[in-house]
Amino acid sequence: MTKPKALLTNDDGISCRFLHVLAEALSDSFELSVVAPIEEKSWTSKAMSRLGKVEVKEFEGLACPAWSVGGTPADCINLALGNLLPEKPDIVISGINIGLNTTLPMILSSGTVAGALEGACWGLPALASSLAVPDDLYQELKKNGGLMDADREDSLRYAAECSTRMAKDLLNSPSEDFAVHNVNFPLPVTPQTPVEKTAPAPNRIGSLYRETNKGIYKFRFQHGPLKGTETLLSDWDCLKMRRISYSVLRFANL
């Protein structure tokens, strides 16, 4: 029986351990292709490399057809769908991201979500997957390519298995135009961790830069005032409760 086709990207770079674990899980259920940035492209939102040239190379570090791209996650999906793949996939998946992608300001800035959104713009089901990690571990993972100890690796593997099931469920659900299914896993996460339907918290972030030298500013993320939502549980509050947050981002309704 022919497997459905899936296209995978991320914003942490094609060598990231988080992407490789998800690719391994997806390969059991999908005919998988991977097209991902050659280096980290976090916080790029849905930017496209309009100026200059974008280099694409075959990548041999995965057990499936794979390419590295000198551009953004949105570039990766557009190049894959328009130039690299012989057939259109059945679904686009982005992740697993190092760190959470919750609250409206972060979601709208996220390269991970944008990779999935580019797939949705082509009329495909789209899933974005992220694993929340503590701030100190986040910095370590960014430096070492997503390598974790055995206990935390178990959480990563379960997040990959759960993301795969969610992707399969999307193929059997009515499709929505311009919708991204955004899932955020707490750390740790286990088969007993419940999944909650959530809505993005409408937080305000404020200043993201600090002056390091005269006239020189450096990016520094910080959360602004935390707000709930009027309807569903917020994605932010859901993660604080150590539950899996599942939000459907309906960009056609903006």
C-alpha cells in the first residue's frame, strides 16, 4: 500500500537533532522528503529571499531525499513544491522546533510556523510542532544542535511520535484553506500528557533589543504582559499546566 507523501522543514537547520528525530518517526508512516535551511533561521517569520541567490544542495545525512537551502523555512517549502519535488506532497510539517511557539507575537515571528504556513498557502494540510524547553537548556541546545540527555530524548521521541499521529489525523480530516495546526509540547511529555484545544494568547511583547554599545543593539527575547483568551484555554497557560497545546491558526480569517 502506497504511503502518503510528507514534506518536512524546520527553522533550526537541517542538521538539528530535533528535525532528525521527527524525520525518523514520520518515515514509518509517510514517504518523506526534507527541505530545510542549511543554518538556523529562527524569528524570520514568512520572509522570502527576494534579493540575491538561494543555494540548494542535496543533503546526505538523512535516510530520505533531502536538500539544504541557503534561505528561510518559507523559501524551503516554496522551492520544494515549485522546483525540487517530482510530485506534490499530501502534507507539510515543520519542526520539531527547539523551544515553544505560543502567543500571537511569537507565532507571527516564527520561522517554524511560517514553514507550515507556506505549505498551507499551496492548499496543503500544515502542521507546526515545537517542544518547550527551559531558558538555560534552550541556549545549550542551540549551541549543540539539539542533543539532549536520555531522559529528555525520550520526551523528544514521544513528541515526534505524537506529531506523526497528528499529521496522519490531518489527512483524514476536512481540509481548511490557509490553516496551520500548531502543536506545542511541554518538557517532559509522556503518553499520559493530555492534549488541550487552545487559542494563541494575545500578549504584548514590547522591546526586544538592548543597547550593548553606543548605537549598537542586540536582540534579547522577553515576555511581555501575559494575557488569557476569552474562549479557549490559551496556549501559554496550557504549557504552564504541563499539557500539550493544540491550536488551529486560521490565517484566512485575519
